[in-house]
Amino acid sequence: MNWTQLNSAFTLFLSLLVEAVPFLLLGVLFSGLLQFFVDERKLVRFMPRNPFLGALVGSCIGFLFPVCECGNVPVARRLLIQGVPSSVAIGFLLAAPTINPIVFGQPGQPFETSQNWYSCGLGVR
């Protein structure tokens, strides 16, 4: 491996790190907000015990929270710690990075071609 390849790899690593850190911090912020402002008893009482309905509710929560795949892990962990059924947390983990409107444009930021393909897949230009 020569220095040019190593420099390119390091530049790519740093660009992806810089892109991911704000979203990870946003997830940690939402996790902290859940801990301090949401009563655990009310949250658990609101969540369904049925696994299928729990996954649907978790998916809806994933649509509402503006976190991507980097930031949804701390939020899902906080939900589990507060006593939410695991089906809700798994539904949130799977839905947040895929159906969240905030992160639709995020994957194409470092790579212009990825943005073009992503826009075509969404039907927007």
C-alpha cells in the first residue's frame, strides 16, 4: 500500500466520521431527553404488549424521531432500559434509518453519485 492509497483511505474515514458524529450526538441527546422528561410508567403503559402491534408502534416512533442509523441505538437502548417491550425497540431500530424524513438526503452527502441514485429511488430530483 502506498502513501496515496493510505491518504485516500484516511480522508474517506474522516469524512464518514465527520458525517456520522452529529447524528450520533443527536441520538444521545434524544436518549437523555427520554430519560429526564418521559415518565417510565406512562411510557410502558402506552406501549402494546402484543409483539406485532409493538413493532408497528416502534416503526411509527422511528418515523417521528429525527435520528439516523448512528443515533437510533442510544435511543433504542434507553427505551429498553425504561421497560418498553423489545418488539417496540426492534421496530424502532429497523424503521428509524429507513423511513425517517430527516435522513432521506443524508446518505448522499459525501458521494454525489449516491445522492443521485437515492433521489431516483425516492422519486424526487
